[in-house]
Amino acid sequence: MTDEQLPARVFPNRFPEAMDFRPGVPQDRCHCFNQVRVSAPAAATSFHPEIQDTNAPGWLRLLELIEEAATDGREEFRPLPELSPEQRRQIVTLPASIGRLTAVRTLVLYGSNLVRIPPEIGDMTNLEEFSPYTSGRLHWFPYEITRCARLVNSTVSTRSIYGNYKYRPPFPRLQPPGDTVLDLDGLDPSRWGTTAARTCSVCTGPISATGPHQTWLSKVVATDVLPLLVNACSQACLDALPPAAKGYIPTPHRGGTIEQPAPR
């Protein structure tokens, strides 16, 4: 049988209802690093500085959708098709109330404009499948996602994440905690990666007012190796972290110019 006679292979879209073909641009462009090929030498990276507009219609609608899902106890949560393209573009993070969705088993954020996910995702104790696929501005995840003990399936655009094995884009350099008292509910995301760090990613204890002890750790989460940002209360909690995934920087690190394994 010739190639012309072979039947065409059809790959079904796993999330057809998550696609949105209405006019509009639901995603902003990201120029943090090259997601197509290896950069030589790779440029330094920094966190996305965007702060969520909590008065935006898209944000307010998302709050409503989370409330509805928490009330009816649904097992699948796919909020973005419920928003217009412009409303989707307004969402750069998720509300802390996402942690109320303890019955949800499948969370789909296909094609989002997200730049960060809050640590409260770790409260989704029944989460089994997490799919932020084609979210090209989402470069890292909170360490708290490892608390989702039932999470076994993930679909992540790995070429968009820090330290991915294809291109090894560098991690942003993390800042050490200092002596200045900070507003832990109003952190500068361009420096800390997050806008809030109240409790320790490791022990869940309170974080000092001078700020979190931060580190990066690449770890297997479900079916992907994800770059995880740890906000710890102390060096002791950092020392208690597990080793990294094989083929990645082997220990927790502070990012910046640290050497990574060669791309594969």
C-alpha cells in the first residue's frame, strides 16, 4: 500500500468545547523567551508584572462561575468558554476561591491568558486532571499544586515553561528575604512572582513579614515536569524539599545564571 492509499490519521480535539472561534484576541503575546527554538545564549528572564484587575468584567464573571461550581459540586470546571474573548484576556490569574472547588476532578484552562496560578489550587483535593494547554504566558506553577494528591493527568504546553527540556529557558533570579516589613497580600509580582504569600508552601505555617524564602524546584506533577515556585517560611523548610526530577537541575535553586542540563 502506498502512502497515498494509507488512511489519514485523525487526532481528535480533547477539548472542543474549550475552543473559542469568536472574533477577538483572547491572549496577549509573550516575549519572555523563545518558545520555538533554543536561544544562544539564552537571555535572562523575569516574572510577568501584570496585576489582576479585580473590577474587570471577565474577573467578576469568573468569580460567579466559581461560586456556581462550588454550589452545585460539579466535577468538571471549564470556565473560559463562558467568557467572551475580551473577558478571557482580562484574566491573568485565578481567584483564591478556586480552592473551594473541592469536588472538581477536571480543570480545563485551555488557551488562557494566565501568567500565574494561586497557591490555593492545592486545596482542590479531588483534582485528577489539569489542562492549561496552549497557555503560552504561563511559565511556572506554585509548589502547592503538589498537595493535589489525586492529580494524575496533565496537559501543559511544556515549551512555555522555565527550564523545559527542549529549550532550557532560564529561571528568573529569586530575591532573598530582607529586613523590610512587606505587605504579604500586596507583593510586587515582578520581584516575587506572586502578589500574595501568606503561608509556607512546605509546612503551611505563617510567613514572616519580611517575606518568603523562595526557591525553584522542577518536579514531576501528574504527567509533566513542572517548574515550581516555593514560598517557604524558613531555610529549614527549603532544606526539607525533595530532589528534583531526573534530567533537570538536581536541587532547589534560586534561578538566574545557574547552569542547566543541555536541551534535548
